[in-house]
Amino acid sequence: MPRVITATLTQCAKGKPLAVLENLPGDRAELRPTELRRLARLLNTIAIDAELATHKTTLRYELDGAKA
């Protein structure tokens, strides 16, 4: 599983929060339950950051939940 996910936080054409993600686990990724939970926590963090973003920004997130 990738160690860092990059998220560009922006807005869609209707002005709603949007996150464009790079380096997600690929097709047929094999993830253990603990890895799935870690990924879910990270995606939730990205969703919150996308809702709070006031301008377009790109952030790197470590899979331990911290921003890189």
C-alpha cells in the first residue's frame, strides 16, 4: 500500500468541496482490516480538510494519518 496519498483540495463547478487524489491503492489491492481502517481514517481526514479549504491547495498525507 502506498505510504503517502496526495490530495488537491479544490471546488467543483458548483462550488462544492472536491478532493483529487493521487497514489491510492490500485485495482485488486490486498488490504488487511487494519490497513483498511487506517485508509478510512485518512480519507475521512482528507474529506474534513476539503470541507475546510478556502482555496485550492495540494497536501500530502502519510498513511499514519499525519500530513506529510
